[in-house]
Amino acid sequence: MANYQRPSFVKKSTDFSIIYFLKARKFLIVKGVLEDFFQDSFSLEKNDYDHIVENIISKNPELKACFIISKSTTFENFDEDGLSISPEFISSQLLLSKNVVEVRFDINSVKDIYLSPYRHLKTLENITSTHNVLSILSDESNLYLFSGSKIISKSLKKEYYKLQAQFANTLIEYYHNLESNPWLCSFHACAVQKNNKTYLILGDSGAGKSTLTALLCGSGYRFVGDDLILMDSEFNIYDNPAALSLKENSWSEVSKYHEEISIINPSNRTKGNIKMKYIPLHLIQKNSPKKHQISALIWVNYSPDSIPQLRPLSSFDICSKLIPETWVNPDLNYPERFAQWLIQTYGYQLTYSDFSSLESILDEHL
């Protein structure tokens, strides 16, 4: 019989519990009999616990990963011996609030992927006094993210997207003039603010998160960020300096609220062969770097010919939707803090097809 790890904690809500397994770095949301088992699991003898877990896995094989140790890789002590990276690179300088950051790439196509959301931050003149250098360089099969001369992450070239969050993370820290911050979590989401209330906009891929964000920001909302939102241990989220990305099929609708989109050239970067434009909303709104507390989550779904609807989500639905999409820092007590925050968070399911008919609903309920 295998030696199965026990939960690090069980966080009880009204009708469900959030379980966290530190060594596997996994959350589990449970109800009913499973919830009762995990509530009592800390007092069970080892053999009894392992035997019950074997039965659980036999009926739910997908849960096995929760009980085993994660093989996650870290790069703080990455072995650089044998690296063969070209010293030639393409360089740009970005002005992130008061910090100038030089970003370097040795492959032009990689530069287009990573730098497209930040082109509006490029300085007009070369500043020789910059001390902040961020590089994405390559060898035969891998990409490496350097801060100065230190490797902080790597990925296979075909999995380039795995470095994008870390790259954006570092630029957000420069934008807010932060030392490397032990972030609580990161969301694949957009965020906006109005009347001192901040909303995290989430949804499945292609659900219309960025389009809705652009429309809201043309209708009195302040832009907070697109694609990546970072939260600290005090539950503050931070402005992301990246431009808002918009696919070609949204340009016509968004141009009704943002005339600027007509003079923005399509990016060299595409998503699934779909043309993209990047709207620098912080620049357009003249925003300075700020942090915010989330008032509510909005899970968005654009559906043609649908009736606009904004309905509350249960705490169970919020946890079920958000946990699989969220990176949570496994260090310290962060997973437990995140679970407690999530249980107490308010959320809504938003369905719409016509933004003009949606504005009054949002103003009334939010």
C-alpha cells in the first residue's frame, strides 16, 4: 500500500470544504462523504488513512495526483553548466513608471510574442544609465528568462507561453517599484474599477473577457489589467502595465467606444492566425500605478442572441471555477490564506450579447 500524504489543511465553508495538499500542490473541493472523511482524516491511524484513500482512488482515479508529491521544478539553483547561448540579441528599453528596463531577445519572433503588449512603453531615446535588464535567450531547444545574469525560469521553445507569466510578473514589479514580491496568487483574468469598486473579470478562453473589459473602459470604468492579475498576501491586486489585447472580430464593436483603435496598427503577433491589436488603456486613461481590493468576481460569457443576465454565483461555484485557473504560491501559509479569501468572495455569472443593453444592468447591480 502506498504512503499517501494527508491534507495540509481543511477549510470549511457552509456546505463544502476546500482541502489542500502541500506536497502535491493541489486543492480539492469536496462535499458529503468525502468532506466528512477529510474533516476526520487528521485523527486516523496511518494504515486506516491509507486504506481509505486507496478506496477513494479506486473509485476516483483523477484524485490520485492529490495524494502524491509534486515533481514541480524550480530554477533558483538551475545548473548553467553546458549552456550555449548566443551573445547577440535584440534590445528595447521600456519605461515602467520611474524604472527603465532593458529587455533583450535573441530571436525576433520571440520578441514579437513577448514584447507586443508593451510596445507603448518603449522609450524614444536610448538611456544608458539603466540597471534593470530582463532577457529571454535561447539554446537549441529551450528558452531562458534572465533577470540580470541570473536564470529565473526556463521552458521548451514549443512551450514558450510558460515563461510569459513570469516575464509579465517581473515587469509588473518594476512598474510598481517593488522588490521581488512573494505574490499570494496570480489570475488569468482582466480587472476594472468604478466607484472605488474593483471587479475581476474571468471566463473560459474566447468568452470575451478582454472585449468586455475594453467596452467597460470606454464607458466610465478604470482599467486595471488584462490577461495576468497579481494578488499580494494582503489581498491587493496590482495594475498590469501591459496593453489590452483584442482579436480582430471585436475591433468594430470596440471602436464605438475607443476611437483610438482605428489608428492602432495590427500587431505582428497573432493568436490562432487571428490578427491582434493592443490598446494601451493605462496610457489613454493617464493612469498611475495603483493597487486595489477586489469587490467581486464576474464570470463572463458572451453568447449571441442571449438575454443579458447577471446572477449571483454560490461560493461553491466560485471556488470550482477559480481554483483550476489560478496559480497559488505554495510557500508559507499562502494556500490557506487564498482558500479563506476565496470562500468569502462574492461573484456573478454574466451572460450578454449586446453591450448597450448590459450597461444599465451592471450599473444597477454593481
